Amino acid sequence: MFDFDTPLALANRSHSMKWARYAGRDVLPMWVADMDFAAPPAVTAALHEAVSFGLFTYSVSPDSLTEAVLDHLARSYRWQVEPDWLVWLPGLVCGINLAVRAATEPGDGVFAATPVYPPFLSAPGLAERRLERADLVRGATRWEWDFDAVNAALARSRLWLLCHPHNPVGRAWDADELARIADLVVRHDVLVCSDEIHCGLVLDPAKRHVPLAALNPDIARRSITLMAPSKTFNIPGLGAAFAVIPDAGLRRRFARVMAGIVPHVNMLGLIAMEAAFREGEPWRLALIDYLAQNARQVAQTIAALPGVKMTPVEATYLAWIDCREHGLAHPAPHFEAAGLGLSDGRDFGAPGFVRLNFGCPRSTLDEGLARFARALSA
């Protein structure tokens, strides 16, 4: 029904940050987290209709979008959200930085577990807050929390920046882990900003995403949950996201930080979000099947190569690969020289790792993995 196998035409990629980075070079880009698939037909149809109308006005979020988001959260995650809890945003990175400023004061500690998406590491410093870190631990089959280290870091923090599901290690945190996270949040009396942008990309059929704020009212009142259709439905360039903030006081502080600085979401982003949540589920389910096969192919290839390791990807379309045995403190330039563009682990707080984006047609993945192997042999 949906075609994930046919590569998109190179001529249409000139505006793509992912592809423009290596324009004119024989480097296959598998770095930044957007996929090489066309958006769902329902989304492109809604955008075509809007463009044909020809009026690109200042926009507000219509009631129909609020209804679509609330229905999506209830249907997908069994999370009952009130309309006034929603705050519309032009992106998740914006939301992370807003949360730091709204939930803390200058000099406060902000905790993030590494490795992690780079804005988690930069946002505290940009706001003159202090970054507190603890490392995740790689177990035999998955990355896990060092809760003793987390406990110590939270004693010096006012806010926890949580990545759920986790980018880049690909974990979908299970019920026991979420319960311990919630317990620590309450015990240390901190707030939590939960980046759940990959919540629609759980690949493991045995797992189901549970929003942290849906666990209980006490966690909800301490929480800022960030979500968007951008990763799941491959529309990151449309800049449409939202925060769910149940506590009225925290929501007011968040809005005050936004005032006069953060732009409204553009009209096309709002239209795409509503279409994705209302009509995109059949496409998403097909995508999950395709990505799960890609994930298995990546894992099998890495397992057969010397000196590199990864754990199975439970969620996202990102593989986190340990290259330290090859003595590559900053491996991305080495892979670029072999024709493969990857994200360097040092940006995530973990030198010696790379992140590989397998959200692409299988022919692209085959070529990328072949270049990965050649780079190691070189």
C-alpha cells in the first residue's frame, strides 16, 4: 500500500539539511534524524489543498486540531489530556530550552543522562544553568539507568531533562524504569521535562509507550511533556510541536518565557499535524514494520563486524554504535572519508560512538552498511 523502497529523487533534496551537508561529495548522509521517505499521503493531500487555496495567513490552532491531538493521545497512549494543558510550539528544541528557563532559576542544576540528544547538554548553559550528568550503562542486551548516580545528580538539580524513548540509545523505558524515575522525581521534589518526540516509533511489538505524566497526578503536576508528529510522520521541516503542561502555574511560567520571542506555529505545520494524527495511522503502522526490518538488518551487520557493538533498537530509527575498540576518539570524520556521513558521539557526550539513521529505503541502507564495513577495514 505504501512505498518505502523507492528512493526520493536527488533533485528534490537541495533544501534538505541532511543531504546538503555533503552536496557535491560522494558521501551518503545517515546522520541527522529525519527519514528518506515521503510523508504520509494524507498529509501531502492536506498540504496540497492548503497550497491550492493560496492564502498563507497568520495562523491560530483551530479547535479541530486540539480535538485531533487529544483523541490521538487518548487512543494511542490512554492519556486523558485537558485542552488548556496544550501549548503549541514551533519545535521540540525550542521546547527544551523553554522548559529549562521556565522550571529553574539561573545557577540551578539541570540533570540529563548521557549519552543524549545534544540540545539536552547545551540548553542549561545557554540559560546560565548548571548541567548535572550521569551516564547510562550498557548492559548485555540494552542500555540501563545507573539509578545511584541519578539519585546523586538529582540532589543537586531542580529539573530532569528526560529522553523517552531515548535518543540515541534506542531504549523504550519499561514500566519498572518509569516507576523508579517517577519515585526519584517526587523524592527530590524536582520538575521533569520529558521529550517524547519518538513516542510513535516503538519498534518492539512487546512494548507500548506510556507518557511519564500519565503515571499519576503527582507526576503530571511536575511535568512538561514535549511531543510532535515530526519524527513519526517525517515532517520535521514544517515546525509543529506541542507541550502538555497540566499544572497551571508551570504553564503560565512557560508562556511568560515564550512571550515576544517564540513565533506561532505556521499554518502548514498546523494542517500537517492535524492530518497526521487524524489519518496517518495506517501509514505509521506500515512504517514501523519497515523500520523494524531495517533495525534487524543493522544489528545483524554490526554483529558480524570486528570491534564494533550495538544493542537492539527498541524505539526510534537510530542505531548507536560503539567504535572505541578501533581507537577512533572522533569516528565521524573517519567514516566521512569512506563515504558515509554519521553523527559523532562526542556531540552526545560519548566520544568513540556514532549514530546511524536507518530511516531510509533498503537499497540506501544496504549501501550505507557496505560503506560502514569498508570504513572499518580501512
